[in-house]
Amino acid sequence: MNKKLIIYGASFVALVAIVGFFAGIITAASFSLNAKPGSESEETYAAGGKFSFAPIVEKTSAAVVSIEGKRTVVYRSPYYDFFDDPFFRKFFGEAPRRSVEQEQKWLGSGFIVDYKGKDYILTNNHVVRDAQELTISLSDNRKFSGEEIEIIGRDPETEVAVIRIKKGGDLPDITPGSVDELKVGDWVIAIGNPFGLFGTVTAGVVSAKGRSEVSLSRNIYADFIQTDAAINQGNSGGPLINSEGKVVGVNTMIVSQTGGNIGIGFAVPIDIAMDVLGSLVETGTVERGYLGIIPEDLSQEIKKALNYPHETGVYIMRVEEKTPADEAGLAEGDIILRIDNKKIDDINVLRKIVASKNPNKKVEITVWRNGGEKTLTVKMGKRPTAEISSGPVTGEEWLGMQLLPYTSKEAKDIWGDKEVKGVFVNAVKEGSLADKAGVVEKSLITLVQAEKRSIKINNIEDIIRAKKELKPPLLLISNLPDGSTKVVSIEES
């Protein structure tokens, strides 16, 4: 009896093993290693079924460019005034040179896209902003510099810049995708020139979308794609590419305390970048809608005090006088619910929607006021711009002065966040006309005046115009960091 049980048991186990074996074969066949997951493009698979980004890299890398920026900075010796004295010269010889010129270089990336049949290069504003000279290198070893390159325009508020190679011929380009089709967890790759290593490829996933907590200075489109694809110094301006080989973002910055990548990078969505490109190409500028309010995200205290029944909305803390919001009747204490029936979840959504509206366009804004909804018609205004410019507004040399925009880092280091206008005198060359006249370094020039004409100076373009149209003798009016104003006379050489 025991032998029969053992035989029956062994037969049963063998039968189960055989059934399991064939079931495993069937299951493995249905999940073949050579099968392509529905969420991935066929282009991420190389021959033989091996998972690889190589086909995408081969398809897109030719359209990625290296951008070298260069400028000459004049530093003034802090010891010149002290040692330029007969007593010290007697014992120590000539004083140190008053000013020293030093060349600065940096590298960034960019990529070529087609717009209405013409090739343009998208990159970051900060890659080209301070450059006095640019050199663009292509993957086929061609290089372009100087007058071969045209800066179509820069938009500090999205950190996007557009460049064109004037006679580059038919260039390879990358097809723009859409951030709307991008999902958290999707594969993406970054191609660029980190640390000068041309054509470097890194891969990762989209770790978040719509990031607003990391807004750049002056940036109103805080809608970044967050990725763990390594983005290092030199990657700025390069493409973030999805698994279909389409560009979905312009790599912009990293979060790091050491200057290297720690797994968190951010890219401007390609939808925004292409809108900026179109505006700069068509009009030379970017115009955005403007309301004239100081908004605040809703707190639990506000909701409770007003017995507010909704979860989302934006609270109006202040309405500026004589603005579109003021003229339309928006009031402090209102809660904005919708604009043209688009739900307003938070400040970030509000800013993007307002900025996307064309100036002078009428929109319907629905607010929560006194326990109920009220809809107002608002004629949008034009948003006061930062420094949005077509052309290489990066600095200018004139009369021995090195002049920079008042928005430059050098100016901000001296003037901070003060509301100032003018052009920053970064350095004055020793023995120049400006030096002889007593132009003060770190001052802001606000007016250039000739005998029969004067030009108010708000930006570098005004200086370029003054340089072309006005000749010495001239008067320069400038504001000094101590709050005083100075007038100097520039004599003919």
C-alpha cells in the first residue's frame, strides 16, 4: 500500500512538473525579451532586440552644436591708488598696473530646429548673454564665428535664446515634440558638451513636470521638466530628447552645491521654447499679457475666513493703480477662479495663462467675491519686459569704457536689486577719453548729450545708437552707487 502511494505521488509530481514546464514556455513566449513595450519607441531597440538609445543618438546628435562664448574683462587693481604715490615709487618702483585685461571663455550647447523652412539654433540665454564673440561648432567639424552668426534674440524670462548661422547651408535638425505627451517615468536622453566633452550622451527618466520651485532669476515660466539624466556644466542649451527621438526640452540648469550634477536637472519645455523662437523670428521681441496684480496662493486661513468652498484659486493681495486689472474692476481680496473658462489652480498656472495672452486681447476673468462668483471683462496690457532683445546685447566698448547691461551679474553685484536703469560701467581703460574725463567705474550712465541732441540711456542698444550718432565733445550723466549723480565732459581726442 505504501509503495502504491509513493508511486502515485511521484507520478502526480512529475505530471505537475511537465504541465508547469509547458506553461512556463507559453508565458515566456508572451513576454519575449525581444518584444517591444508599448510605451517605448521602436527606435530605442537596436538590431537583435537589445535595448539601446543608439538609434536615437545616431538620428539626432548631428543637430547638436557646441557654443563657445568669449569676452574680455577689465579688472582694476585695488592697490593702484595706494601705491601710485611718489614716496612708494621711490622705494618700490612703479605702481601696479591700474587695469588688467583678462579673457574669459565658457562652453554651452544648442540644437538646430526648423522653423518655416529655415534652420535656427535654440540655446539658453545665459550661454550667449555676456559674450562679445561666439563660436559654433558642428559635429562634422565645421565652425562658425563672428559675423557668420546672428543672434536673433534672447528672452531672459524663459532663459531661451535663438541663433542663426547665416551661411551654413542645409543643416541637420531635430523634430520638436510636446511636453503634453511626456509622462513622469518616461525615458529621456540629454546630448551636449559637459566640461567641453563634445557629443556626450546621458540617459534617465522624467522625474517631475511643471516644477515651479526652482524658478530662475526673472523667470516667469517656472514650468520646468525635471530629470535625472545627468546635466552638467556645458550641457546648458542642449536638447532633452524622448524615446521617439523628438526634442521635448531645452536643458537649462542643475541643482548642485558643488557645481556638478547630483541627479536633478531641469529643462524648459520645448513648447515654450518654440513659442519664443516664433515670436523672436517674426517680431524680434516677445510680448506677454499683463494684469497688474500681486497674487498669493490660497492658504487654509484664507479659505476658512472667507468660507471658500473650492480647493483651488489665487488670492489677489494687491491691485496696482492704472493697470488692466484696476480698470476692469478686479479688487484686493478677490479669488481668481478661471480665465476664459480655464481653471486657475495656483500662481504658476495664473502667470502662464496671463503671459500667454496677447496684449490688448479681452479676456473673461471669473472671481470669488463676497460669497459668490463674478465675471469681469479685462483688456490685457503688455507685460513690462526684462531685457528682451534681438541682437547681441552683451556688452559694448566705447570711449575706453567696458559697458554692460544693468541686468548683468557685475551690475547686480554692485547695485543689488535696486530699481535702476542705465548702462553699467564695468571698467575704464587707463589713459582713455573716459578715464581722462573722470568717468567712475561701477556707475550707471543714464544720458549722453551732444550740442544739438541727447539720447536717454536705458540699455545697451541706446549706447550702440549713441556711439553711432554722437561724437565728442559729449556730456555723460551717470548715477553713482552712493546715490549721487555725476556729469562728466568727454573731450575730442
